[in-house]
Amino acid sequence: MTGDRALDGDTLFYVYTVIEASAADALPDLPPPLGGGGLRLVSAGRHAAVVEAVDARHFEEEPLRGHLEDLEWLSAVARAHHGVVAAVGSATTTVPLRLATVCRGEEGVRRLLAGADARIAEALVRLAGAQEWGVKLYAGPPPEKSPGGGAEGGEPAAGAGGGRDYLRRRLKDRDVREASRTRAARTARDLHRELSRHAAAAVLHPPQDRRLSRADGLHVLNAAYLVPAAGREAFLESVPPPDALDAGLRLEVTGPWVPYSFTAGADEEKGSAL
């Protein structure tokens, strides 16, 4: 990884993450994931940003806006982004910036760092020695057929007792689904409360887009927890085993990650062309 070296002031820099400037020597050598120009550091005062020069044809404001609607392109950038942040985070405490944060020229990067200096400093202190764990809870999809044999949402099966029996079955199916969702929501609340007791902080995210998660069922909990390294075992022990969950519920635990979810406010000065 290179240090500060003059480039054209119109060069676009993709900004991955921010570290203490004094930690620069601890960083590993990393391959260039996006632009091919190599990762480098741009410093401003006590902080330094890990950046990469990128092609304006893809990262200028207008084409970037279009790319952000392309899930395949976005997924590739997200993988590259995470790869750099994870490698930096394995060597030192780091504050990841949001996906596709792009600045114009080194001065744009320095303005971003200067404008967020206090927030970055606070985040570096808060995140030191902690990791992020993700927990998702899914409720299984409803059955495809009603208990009486009629297809879900279809007409009553022949010989099934006529329209009144069909309506009773449909109402019963609805009540079963609503009761299942109520139990799932209660489990999610209780689980989140218990896990939060073993974490320094917790964040509830909205349900993930199924096109990205490719997960079946209703997404009833999508949470992230900031867990000090010393509390990792207690946190994981508080996660219930699969056989402790109601039928139809599925739990997914991921991590440890660099604490992406707990850097809110550290990159408020971001922009696509600073």
C-alpha cells in the first residue's frame, strides 16, 4: 500500500475505510480490487483513508447512480469493498465507509476526513476491540395447500363439503398463519432483548431484500450486535440452539465482522463527487 503521492486533482477515489494515521505501518499489502491502480492512503491530521483511484466512466455521479440499480454490479463492488475493509480490520481498528463513497481528488478525501474528524475519532474509540455479529430469524413459508386439500388461494376441492366448509378452512388457515407470525414476532423480540444484554450496542436493520438474501420464509429479525472480544463466548452461548425454537423458525448467525453497522455518523460528509 502506497502513501500520499500526487495525482491529478480530477482523479476519482473510492474511499473504503478510515484508520488512525499512526497505524499505517500495520496495514498489509493488498491487491487493487476495483480500479487496478492500487490501494493507497490519503491522510488528514490524525486520520488516514484507504482509497483507490477508479474509472470515472463507472464512478462519476451519473453512471454510478445507474450502477447502483444493477444488483450484479453492486454485489461485485460490495465483495471488493468488504475484502479491503476486512483485511484492514484484521490489522487495526477501522471505520468502514458506506458502499460507493467516492471523492474527487485527494483534497476531496481530505475534506471528508476533516469534516468527520470528531465522529471518526469517537467511532475508533468505540469500536476498538469489538466485533460485529449478525443474527437473522426467519419464519417458514405458509403451506402450499390448505388442511382440507384445496390449493392455497384456489377453489374448494371436489366433495369437500361445499362453499361454507371451504370458507371455514380458509379462515382457519388464516388464523394459523396469524398465530404463527405472532409467535415469530414474540420470539424475535425476546431473542433481541437477550442478545442485547451481551452486547455493547445493537442495531435493528429492516428485512433484507430477498433478491439478495435468497432466503425462504418471512424475515422477522435482522439485527447486528457489537460484541467486545472478551464477551464473545457469552454472546454466542446466549444464542438458542435450533431445537429450542418453535417449529418453522430458523436462526442464522454470521460473524465476526468489522463493525459496519456501528459507524453511523462517521461518514456524513460523504458524496459521489467531493
